[in-house]
Amino acid sequence: MAIKSFKREMNNKKANFNNSGDVINGDKSVTYVFNNYIQVDTEFYKKITNDCGDYSEFYKRYILKFKELEGYAFSLFYPQFSDQSFNYKSNTLIFGKKIIDWVYGNDKFPNEEIQDFYSEIKEEFNFDDDSIIVKRWYANIPYFKGNLESASERYTKLFNEVIKTNNIPNWYIDDICIDGRNILHQYSNNIINKFNFDNDFQLYISKNNHKLSYPDIDRIKSETYTNVLNHLFKNKNKSKYTTIYGVGLEECFNQIQNLVFLTIFYGSITHLKLARELVANLMYMYADTFADEEFYFLTLKMLFLSGEFKKYRNLYNKIKLQYSFVNNDQFISCIIESLKSSFDFEKNRNIIFLFDVYGRYINDNLYEELEEKVLNIIRIKDNYEINLISNAFKSIATNIKRVNNISVLLEIIKEYFEKSYSKFYIEFGKILNEINVEDLSEVDFLNYQFLIDFLLENKKHINYDISNCIIKIKKRNFSIKKYDNY
């Protein structure tokens, strides 16, 4: 369904969107083209679905199921240009809305809806339960629910079956291997603290000397980038007397929607998550061209959602002096609100990053909430994640001047020393050096001395200077003599 707009205007520094008449999707007419992206042959489609139909016909029917959602993602950010309500009763369209909401960080992952959707697709297109595509959908469900162990087991079983099946193209087996490898790494590194590089998934990918590809999805990405670059080039190089209507945003968002829907069908977790990074990259291209705050806003949000924290920091540091929004309550609240779209095993990682970057800027209520969560992360439990805890201690060190629960923090660190968890000793240097000893209670002061005493006895595990800590102890109580020989 086309979206009409009437006398709408979008302004930014180098381009204008302005129309005085009716515009339908940016043009005077609408042409539906279905075969631009079709790169998968029918034989492959039959092999993974056990369906005897034609792939191009399936593609048309499948994409048409989401046709009424055209413009939905665009409307999330520019509702003033959409007159459509996007209220549906269809399971497919409800799921389509929810998965797009998840991609942009507006809602949690639609676990129930995706299972209903897969059941509907399986029945509508007569896919067998024994088909590779249905088994992959089944393998993905525990991942979406946050159960990495079960997801890893199912992908191992799927991989062992796929490599014995004839005529499945390398690119699809590669994609299963990439998902299986990534899930195994997440489970091994984050849950059982075991680094595993030589696994069956990686070994299969490495022994096949060919370029990794994903025909349909690669084509959509290529077309999206090409369209965006064409729009940006025209806007960058137009004369001062030229007015260009639109900057291709609606088309860009629609192409990304189709990519997400197609990724859902193939079951590629990696490419589903990469859709967020794709949005970030495209929005940065717009932001850099038009120097527009809204584009930078969305770029940073999508970098956060995609877990590209290094890129986030780089862009944040680059623009924070020019664009004050990066540290204001509205933007930070939006980023924190998007935590609900994180998978369970990602939430602590994301919380630590937010605390590290924004602990000095957020209001007291938000700060206390994040501090409590970070302190809970570093508490010693039966199952703990080494890398996560290390990053949590680093984020605490960044915000040590603002930490409210110093007593709790010192008790937790004391427990690490008592259990001789030397892996984390290196993280305590900045924390202990930055603590204001004069403000400590008597109990906290005794705990602080215990920590310094322990570090002095275990110098081989540290590479930082604690002489300043000793000076602060002596300044508070000159009668303490035990440090005189250090």
C-alpha cells in the first residue's frame, strides 16, 4: 500500500524535502518489482525446504506478505510524513512490525510471534519438519530466548546433518557454520570461560577456500548502498539553484525491512544482527553528508544495539563537542530504554558500556540504578564471566568519584582477595588509587587497609604503584607504622 503525504517539508543543512502536491512514495507512480533480488536457484530452494515449487514464485508470495508494512520503519522516525496507522490483525504483519521494532531497539525480541510466524509459513508453503530450513528455525529459538547452551547443541546437530546432505551450496553451509561458530564462542567465552577456536564450524569454513557470500542478502545490501550513495552524491554536487526532493530515506528503510524479512526466512542470526550495523553505517553516511543531528542520533543508537562499542566511542568522541545531544538526558534515556531489545546474554555487556560512558552525565536516579546493576555483575557467583567482570571493574574505576556504595564495593573486592582471584587484581589499581580515604567510615577504612596490605604481600600479581594509597592512609592516621618500610 502506497503512502501519500500532503504539503510536507523536511529540512536539513544541504537538502530540502518539499512538495505542494501529492507524492506517492516519493514518485508520481508506483512500480512493484519482485525479481531484482532473486539470486537463489530453484534447486537450492527445493533442497532446503523439501518443496517442489519455484523459488521466484515463493519469493514474490513471501515478500508480498509484508507489503502493507512498506514505510513502517520510516514512520518510526518521521511520523509526520506518514498517514498510515499500521494497525493489523494478521499474524504475519504483527510479527513484521515487532521484528522491525526490535531491530531499531523499540521493543524486546518477539519470541512468541516468530514461532507463530514460522508455523504459519511452514503450513502455507508446505515445508516439511525434516527440511533444513525448518530445522534451522528450530535451532534459532533457544538463542532468541537467551539459552546459548541449547542453541549451540542444536546448531552442532544441524551442522552434522547439513554436511552430509548433497547439493546444498557452500554459501548456505557457510552461513550455518558462521552462526554455529558465533553461538559456540558466545557460550564458551561468556558462560563457561573457555576460549575455543578450533571447532568444527571454523574448521569447515577454513578448509573451503572461497569467498563468503549470501546471494539474496548481498544483493539487497549492494542495492541499498548504491541507492544511498546516488542520493548523497546528487545532494553533495547539486548547484545552488537546484532543489532535490527527498534524500532516499524511505526507500532505504524499505530495503532494510525486506532484508530483515528475508533474513528471518533463511534463519541467519548473524545477518539479522548485522542489519542493525547496516542501518548505523547508512545513517552515518547521511549524517556526514548533511551534518544532521537526527542522523547522528540514530547512528549512535544503532551502533550501541549492534554491539559496535569501539565505533560508538570513536563517533561519540568525534562529535560530542559539536553536538550536545550525545550527553543530554533525552538521548541517554533513549539508549537505556533500548536495553529491552537486548538478548538476555547481552544485557550485562550493554549495561557496563553505558555505565562506563555515561556514568558521569546521567541523573542520580539513573546512576544509582546502573551502579546497582554493575555491582551485582561483579559479585562472585558460581557462574561468572571473566571478560564481563573485568570490563565491569574498569567501568567502576571510570566512575569511582561518583560511586555511592563504597562499602559494598570494598567488601566485594575483599572477597576477591580472600579467594585469591588474581586474574582481577590488575583491575583494582585505579579504583583503590582514586578512592577518597578521608571520607571512608572506620569499617571501610579498615577494609581499605586490608586490601592494600594484601597487594603489598602479592606484588608479583600487580604492575601498578600503590604508594599513593599508603600516603593517603598515613595522612588519615599518622600513628599507623606498618607501612614505614615501604
